[in-house]
Amino acid sequence: MKNRIIITTILITSLFLGACKKTLELNPLDQIATSTFYKSKGDFDQALAAVYASLQPEEFAVGMGFRDCFTDNGYNQFNSGSSKDFVQGNFNPTTGGYETAIYNDSYTGIARVNLFLQNLGNYKGSDISDAQRKVYEGEVRFIRAFFYFQLYSIYGDVPLVLQPIDLSTQKQPKVPAAQVLTQITADLDYSIANLNTAAYYANGGHAAASSAKALKARVLLFAAYGKTGTPDPAILMQVRDICQDLMGQYKLSANFEDVFRDATQKNNTEIIFSVNFLSPNNTAPWDLYYGDYDACAPLQNMVDAFECTDGLPYGTSPLTDTKNQFNNRDPRLRKTVYADSVYFGPGKVYHPSNQRPTGYGTIKFLEPNNMPYGFSTLSQQDAVILRLAEVMLMYAEAQNEVVGPDANVYKAMADLRARVGMPPYPAGYTQAQMRERIRHERRIELAFEGLRHYDLLRWHIAGDILNNVKTSLIVYHFEDKFYKWPLPQTEIDKSGGVLVQNPDYK
């Protein structure tokens, strides 16, 4: 059995929803009332599991690959999350999909955190020590920071809600994005100071101090580029120092693919935080979505981006094999993409029931032992949210921007590439050349992990990249206003004018 939090499926949702006042103000007899639930440490443990469960909606977990279909990496033939609408420029406050889901599900998670913290503050039982209280608070504040980063990076100015709301306070105005960022860093700093200092993989599935550090590095890296794409060196130095600390605590997985397969995720020394699943009652359709539906089809330009084994671009390298695109290529290509059929070796072949619109599918998240893939497949792969490879890339990016391509930058990139047998970069790069190589390496290493969209936004190059995609089945159209998404119109309407739409979408 996995040594981590087992997110239960008990009916606990009522603990996190505001109760409707009935005429006689009676508690429903078939539900647990918040006022009578938090009576022991065990109750808080169950409530904590429900807070962690708020990370499981599609857009934060199994749909991470779909987030890359908002970029030049992939194509979603089912328009999951409204990715087609976004890349074609048909994006507005009523689009729905992830434009609504990221907003609503983030606030659902935040509400659970706030209610947990309120009840923890009111609890007087002696079975929870002061030290345990700080750990509980550190864990849920890490999760709140995760959700607020989603909101901050996608929408900008949003309501900042830090207490449970009721009918009298439910209409919340926006606050400036800078204020949201301040709260994110405050939550993460608390988590760093109070969570277990052991590595995440040794912490039973609970967020560790290192998890909060890695998320803080991601948050600061995004914030460093501001609205213009020109980074702030002072913020980048913070990112560099955080990442350097983490690089001394974690180790790259011996095999790239082991990070994403259920059988090899337990105690993996590269994973810094993941959203956990456990069959038979708590699963996610990884194998169905990616292995049978081909809901995340890599574009040809993404496949072409993988280098040949000599480190030269495909098409330029003398090792280019135009008859078999997978020959002599960066090994991560075969570990990320399949062509037509899922192939893990003789006897491990699966032919998806859905068409492959680009000729390719995403193999990265598939578990070979779960074949054949279908509706009944119980996929319990964890969604890896933070891992050492990303930390190394963040370190290299920050160090290169601050001091240039020094030996530390070269070493970080060489170590990452050596894991898959790719050669180090040649000496003599300028800062600009190294910048492009690091950005390219992020695209390859982190493909379909949902980070490409963040990168295009923070570097402020989304328009240049997306408006020049030529290998998709649809025409891309990116406008500058898409650097910040509209707030869902449903939320604007419910607020009665208190919540104001982002300026470009009024």
C-alpha cells in the first residue's frame, strides 16, 4: 500500500459548505454539521484529507496535459478545458471550461482551508499539541498558496478571502495582484518555517517544508518577470538561493519515466510534491484520457523540438532519420510521445480506440501494467506537481539571468541532460544563447506537465510563439489581453456589481 495520505471518499463535503438556514434552523439529520464535527484530532485528520482532495479536480491533476493544449505543444480534439477556444482567440467571460473551473475550484479549495483554520483556532482539545497545530496550519496554508497562485497567475486581481464567508460577506471585491502575491508568500513562508524538514518522499504524502520552498520558487519566478517579460534580478536571486537549497536535498530519479508511473512513484527521490490517488475508490482517468482517447495530441512542432542524440536540432543533425522520427533522438521523446499506438515493448502494445488527429499521443503519464486502457481502468498514478528537474531548470534560469552562463549553470543543465544520456552544452554560450537553451530544455523536460502556458505568459512571448504555430489542425490567434484571463461571467453576475471584470473583457 502506498505510504502516504489516503484520501478517503467519506461524505465530508458538507463540512466545507455554508449551511442554508431552514425555517426551524434544524441541522440536516443525514449530514455531519460543522459545529459538531471537530471534536478530536481524528476529525481534523479527516478534514485535512478533504483539503488535500481539493487538489484533485481535472485542471490541477489529470488534466495537466490539457493545459499544454493552450500552447504550441498539443491539440485537444475534445476541446477539454476550452483549449481550442483559447488558442483560436474565441475566449471571453462566458467561454467556460478551465476559464471557469480554475476560478471556481480554486475558491472551493480556499474555502476548505479557511474553514479548517477557523476550527483549528477554536479547538481546545489536548490531543493536538502546539507543534501539531503548526504543522496542520502549515499544510493547509501551502495548499491555499497553491490555489492563490493559480488565481494570481491566470487572472491577476482577484478577491482575497482569508476567512470563511457567509451570506453577509459572500460578495467580495478584487484586490490588486500584488496583494495576492504578498499573501501567497506569507502562507509559504509560514509553511517553510513549520512543516517537516524531511524530504517530501519520506513524509508520508504530506506537504513538507521543501514542498513549500519549491512552490515559492515557482511563484517568485513567475512574479519576477512582471508585465513586460524583463526579470527583476533581486527576485531571481531569491529563486536561485531557494533552488540551490533544494538541489542539495533531492536527487534526480535514475529513470525519467519513473517519476510518472504508479509503480515507481513511491519514495521517488525526485518528487517534491504530488496530488495522490489510490485505487479502487480514488482514481483518475490517466490511462483513459491519454492512452485511449488521445485527448492530448502532441503537435508536429513539439515532436520536432526534441534534439538528436548529438545535441543538434532534428533536421540539422547528421543523425536525422526522416524515415523514423524516433531514431537517434533525445530519449525523452519516446518517454513523452507515442506515434499512433502506445508501445512499451513486445507484449505491451495498445491501439487507442480514438483517432490520433496529429498522429501522436502522450505516453508520459501512462502505466504499462494498466493495459488495456478503458473506462474500467483504475489508474492511481499521482499527479506530480513539483519535482527536482523543474527546480534545476529554475535555478539555471535565475542564475543565468543574474550572473550569466557560469559553471553553475552549465553543471545544472549537464546533470539534467545526463540523466537521459544527452550531451552537455558546448562552452562559450552568451547569456542570450543560454537563455534560449534553458527555455528549450524546459519545454522538453516538462512537456505536458501544464507549465508551458505559465512560461509563455511570464516571458511575455505568448503572442510571438502562438501566432506562428503552423502544425496544428486549427488556426491560432493570440491577443495581448489573453495574458490575463477574464473572470467567469457567472461570478460577476452573482456579485451584483461588487466583483468587477478585468478591463479588457468589459
